[in-house]
Amino acid sequence: MESKEIATLAPQLVEVLRRQVAGRVVVAGDAEWDTERLAWHLLADQRPAAVVHVKGADDIVAAVKFAGRHGLAVSAQPVGHGATPALSGTILLRTGGMTGLEVNLGDGVARVEAGVRWRDLNSALSGTALSGLPGSSGDTTVVGYTLGGGISWFGRRYGQAANHIRAVELVDPQGDLRRVTRESDPELFWALRGGGGDFGIVVAMEIGLVFIDEIYGGRLMWPVEHARDVLRAFAEVTADAPDELTLWAWLLNFPDVPFVPEPVRGRWFVAVDSTYLGGRDEAENLLAPLRAVAEPAADSVAVVPLSELGSIAQEPDDPMPGLLKVVLLSGFDEEAIDALLKVAEPGTASPLFAFEVRHLGGEFTRADEANGAAGHIEEPYLLLFGGFVAAPEMAVPVAAGIEAVQTQMAQWITGRQLPNFASGEPSGELYPPDVQARLSTIKQRVDPLGVIRSNHPVRPD
């Protein structure tokens, strides 16, 4: 990748930084620079001023104080997720090596350091009847996901992950290590529960665990000729589903390339992923309208250990190039199904690989004064769509395909976005005006100089 740096550190400052931190510091001109600055999303050409592989809280303290003294900004990016243009010119802290994990089953609390991934926490809790609120991928970090809200498989029953934060250990913009709780700093604690990472560099987080005795779920998949009937059944089941049931419907356009398994290569399918917090019999009764459409071509629905939860959606762990868009929908009725299929089935020549409709509702929708900045989500569905960009010339048609979906689904798209899925928008475009105003006031109090810069920066008031 060609490197055209937006900001660089003077050589003497690089040496100062290297003396002050124990972790490895990489800057432009170093042989490994273009590899070290890569994001998980390979099309995100992020250009920080330096990358620091921190070894612990002391390194974070030193880096933040260094940035403050020299008029720089600091960003955290544990494993490469969440890249946006806002990170340009910052000192990028790789906190992925901070993997301390402690579970207190008696109190129902887990303490996770900044680099702990969901697969690690899920494995630690598997078989305990307790769980965090993980999303679709086991590769994302618990901290990054939770700071942005956290849309979980179990969110219809328990709400967004951010609302289950008990405490946050962070290095504040002045370089002080703090433990923030509802009692110690109510406003900052509110902001950290869904308002993103713009208020400090998180060292560790304590999260409340929820009771989950058994998970029954998996993927049902059919040839695409059943798409309309499957999506109708999906809409029927989700119209009055209990909060314990989560369904995500997919239209999948598998590319005709060697790394895709032969049985699905070059073909379209419709699929429904599910989790049910309960036993097999209750779950199968709820899934019956889907099974009645036709015999699935693939069926992985079974009891799912928490440690295997990340396998249901079959999302890639390896970095990949692609373009993705996520929107919230006011509904998903017969008319919406027809509209989606006009841009998402064979014959449309769509360059996109995946179209996913997630059912939200349940506890996601319920307002509670005890919630943090994540608040609640009124919309009952989420639509995700995107495509691979394996070569530069594919970017234009994939972007056009994304625009076509947005145009086709415009009457159901509400305009609200979710921080976990936003690509480069400032925080002002992600939150309701009253929430954004409150976040800006808190940013002005704790970080008026903008020493901390997240992937969705908050403008000080």
C-alpha cells in the first residue's frame, strides 16, 4: 500500500516517545510501517502519525501525556476494527495485547482488558449459565463493541451491551488512570455507556453478566428461489416473537472464486440465523413457519455452546476489503420484501455479496432512565448490505450497488445510524440532538483540547 502521510512525528519526538513507553513504536519510514498501520477493513487507508503497541496501562499514561505536551491526539484501536478517517494524524495505540480477563461468577461480573475479544469471554463463560452480550463476531473486542452500544444476539431480551457496564478503568485526557462508575462521575459514566471512546483510553471494563441457561440456534439455508417465501415467514415470525428469540435473515450472493466452497460458489441463497434462549421444543415451534417453506439445503440448528456462538453468522475473522452500509428500518412488510428483492436476487446483477435483515425490538426498544448514551432503538429492524472489493476497479460498482439498495428501501430507512456500524460519520450524525448535546458538554469538561480522538469524534461544546 502506498503511504502518503497526513502527519508525521519529528525524529527527535519519535525518540522521546520510544524512551517513554515499553511497547514497540512504529512510524513512517520504518520497514513495517505500511503493515502496522493497516486496519481490519483493508480499504480503510488510515494514516496515523505513529503506532504504539502498548504493553499496559503505564504505556497508555505515557502516550497520552506525550500527546498532550506536544499538541497531538491519541486514539485506541485494539485489533484494527473501527477504522475511520478521524484517526488520521493521531498516535494510534494498539491495545490488543492487553488480554487480562477475570470472571466473578458469584457477583455476575467480568473484568476485561482492552484487547479481550468476544471469543475469549464466551469461552471463559461457556457452561456457567452466565454470559455477556456478544454480537455476531467473536473477533471484535468486548471494550470497543460495548463503548459503541453493542447489538447482541441476546439484546432483544437484555438490551444493548453498553447498558450493562458496571465500571470503566481509563486513562483520561490529562494522563491520569481513573475508575469511572455511576457514583464517581455520573455524567462521564453515562457517556461511556454507548457514547464511544472519545472520553479516555480504556484500560479495562467491568460488565454485568446475564443469565443464559441454554442457547438453541444456528443457520437454516435454502436455494434463492425460496427467498420470497422465507422472507415472508421471517416477517411473520418476527411480528410477535418472544424476546428470547432472535432471527437474522440473509440473502447471500456467493462469488465464483476459488476460496468459496464448491457447494455454494457462484450461487445465491437465502438463510435465517437464529438464537433462542431456551430449549429445543419451544425453539422449533417458533421456527416451524420457516421450516414449512421448504426443506433447507443446510441446517445447523442445534444446542449451541456459548463458546461456539460466533460461528452462527459465519462472519470472517481475517481482514478483508469491502464496502458496507447499515441502516435502520421502520418495518419489514410484504412491500419492503418486494422492494429488497428487486435489488437482491439473481437477475439483478447486483455486485453485492450480502444483505442481512436483523430483527431488533424487544428490550432494544424500551426506554429506561438508567440507560447510558446508547439509549434505546425504536426501529424494529436493521438492514446491512455490502460487497467485496477484491480489486480497485470493483469499488465503483459496489458503491453503486449500495446506493441502489438505499434508493430502493428509502421509504423504510429512518435515517438513524448506530455507532457500532457507522463507517466515518462524526458523533453528531449518530445520536439524537439531546444526546449529542449532552455528549458535547461532557467532552468540553473532560477533554476541551481534544487529546483523545475516537473513530467518531465528539465536538466539545
